[in-house]
Amino acid sequence: MRGKVPSFSPGCTVSSALPGYLALCLALQAHRLASAQFTVTGPDRPITASVGGEAVLPCHLSPRMSAESMELRWFRSQFSAVVHLYRDGQDQYGEQMPEYQRRTELLKDNIADGRVSLRIYDIRPSDDGQYKCLFQSGVSYEEALLELQVAGLGSAPAISVEGHQDGGIRVVCRSSGWFPEPEVLWRDLQGQLLPSASENISQEANGLFQTEIAIVLTEESNRKVSCCVRNPRLNQERQSEISIAELFFPRVSPGMVALGVILALLAVLSALASYCFWREHRAKAAGQKEHEKLQAELRWRMSLPYAVDVTLDPDTANPELILSEDWKRVRCGDTRQDLPDNPERFDTSPCVLGTEGFPGGRRYWEVEVGDKPEWDVGVCRESVSRKGLVTLSPEDGYWAMGLLDGEYEACTSPSTLLSVSVRPSRVRIFLDYEAGEVSFYNVTDRSQLFTFTDTFSGTLRPYFCPGYSNGGKNVAPLIICPVPAQAGGNLCP
């Protein structure tokens, strides 16, 4: 905090004000030295990150000192727009903005020297812009301004011929997946710029830009051109070329009339062939869908004899999780419990494992998810790391699916969105170890949600994540359903 210098009345004489002025200056200097105990420094140039990649935002203290007991806050335009918060020696996720949940990690290897960095995963266009990192110790605080520049290199331009226009041939170039807004242009063989007939650059729902630029080529002008889409931030571009043969340009002659008739006939034949192909494809698709439905039903019935009683392992539970006394229910609490930080315990992500381990064979269990807005269930290797943020993917030893931001997804790399017609209130997890499969079923309509195919080694254990509480909106528990008295019955009453 900095003091404010009081103003003086112009009527005071220099001789009478001088002693008081000197005393005030000394007091202000002492206050400044007491309050400005450190400064915070960030990078002196913008940080560039690719869409889908990751970015590291570094900050450090000067002079060098430990920041372990300080409050460290990364935020956007407003103090309350928290990207990541570290306080009381721990990461605090309760105030974090929803769009950054499960996407940030504070790198603390050099925190004793006052050097920390924030890693942001799965970079999105919305991450573009300015950030502030604030260090606070007691009543003293300082901050630094950082800028993250997100860049996306889109698809190669796709060029298509779309008929005749103004005595020439209209050619359209399209590309998508760019960020920020790209530059689009036409060039001739000599690299000279050509005027476009129309240009449209629009932003999609995911924040990326798509482009559409057209040109009309005439027989007298260039018949071979290139479409170039350039990312000004990366100084990189993608380019495609097209060459139009002379005979395709419109002419008033019998040959051109005959060519038009031939082209029209070809178009009709092409449309007829496309229709026949579509009919055949639809019939095959319907048969394939029926076959998949039958296979799913057979796999469902095949799993019935392999029900197993699963309980939660309290030694692996994150301190924010609350387990029932029978180890069958788990939910996320509002406070972090004081539990031993043993090697088996998840210390950052709100996860817990089942007590049972499966080195082979077939097993299934069911989990009641109810109307929870966020959850993950599945299996994982017993040897997975329990410290730091968890990355759910088969490469990291997790075979899981769940619900996040209103969308069901299989935790592949990248994640696979699932089309779900009936909302599952209960999910069955079926492990076929020797076949290398982990399947998920919607118990409500017995539909198959997703199947992982892999090669397993070592012991696998059930995995549960009830999600963050989100201010009390996600406090309902995940419930492990009891084993049925007879195979073939439902697990939950």
C-alpha cells in the first residue's frame, strides 16, 4: 500500500514550512521502504501458444525471497476473475473461473527462490489477452502484467469451381481453424496480388476463424492462381493452387453448347449415381446400427455373471472428498480435511480409487450418478501418480468417461464427445482384462456409451471423481450400487 502526500496551503512561508516538510519527506520515505518490500517481474514480451497446446506464464520476486507463505493470484481483467489461486501453502480451486477448472497447474519447483510459473493446458482462443500475477505478503502486494497471444494455424485452403459468372469462372477458396483473424488473398504465377470478387471471414462458436474468398477467372486473365491464407501472429501461411483449362471458359460457339449439354448430362448422371449410393449407404448404415445394437445387448447380457462388490479406498481419497462410513458414497466437500499426505493419496484432483484391484478376468460394477452436473468414472492402473493434476487418458493410465459442461465425453486424447439420447442416471463399467476392453453402459436404456480397446498390464483399480462442489451445485454423491442377489438383476434398487 502506498501513502498519499497531503497538499499544503500556498499561504505558508518557506521558513515556517521547511522543518515540517523535511519530517514529512522522511516519514514518507520510511513508509515506502517498509511497504515496498519486493517487486514482481513477468516476461518482457508476449508469450505465444498454439490452440490445443499449453502455455507457461512465469513471474518472479525481486529481490529473491521465498513465496511459499504468500498469496499468489493469476487473474484476468478483474481481481475476482481468478485463473489460479495459491494461498496458505495450497492451491485453492473454489474461486477459480469455470473455464479454467482442470486446466491449470502452478509450477512450484523454485517457489523458495520466489520463482513460480502458471501452466495452462488445452489452450483456447478465449485464453488470448492479458493476465496479471499478484504476490501478497501481509499488507504488502505487487503485481506484474503478462500477455498471452494464442495462435492457430488452420487447414490447407480447399479450392472449388462453382460455375460461371460475368463471362468467367467463379472459383472459391475456403479454410477454417485460424486464430487470430487471418489474411486471405489470391496471387498469380508471378506472385502478384489479384482482386477478389468477394471475401467473408467469420468466427465460429469455438472462437476460431473460417474464411471464404472468391475470384472470377476469365480466359483473357490468369487461368492458374493460388489461394494463400496467412496467420500474421505466427508469420506462417498455407497455400493451394488451381489451374483452369481453356476449354472450360464460356464461349458463344456450337462446341461450347455441346460441352454444356455434356456437362449437364454428366451432372444428371452424377446426381443419379449419388442418389443410388446414398440409398445403399443408408441401408447399410441402418443394418450396421441394428447390428451394433444387437452386439451391445449381447455384451450387456455377457457381463451379468461378473458383478463384483466395490468399495472406496479412504487412503487414496483427496482431502476435499467426503466418504460414507460404508465406503460406498463419495462427494466433494467445501473444506479440505486434515489427512496424512501418504503416497497413495490424490493431493490435487478430487479423486478416489476402489479398494479392489483386478490383475485379470472380467468384472463389472455400477455407479449411481443421478443428476450430478459433473463426474468421471472408470478404471486406472494401480501405479498411476496421485500427486499434481490428473490427466485422464489411456496414455496416462486412465480409461474413463464422464460429464463436464453439459457434454458426455470419453477421456481419450483428445477427448471424444458422446452422443447420448437418454441421460444416464446410472452407469455400468465392464472390464474384460484379457480382451483389453473397458465398456460403459447406460443402465437406464442398456445402451453402450463407449468402449476403450487397449492392452493392459499390471493391476487395474476402479476410479471415481465426483467433481468439484462448484459452490454447492455439485454436492450430490457418487454411489456404488450393491451387488445383486442373483446375476441378471439390477445392481441398484
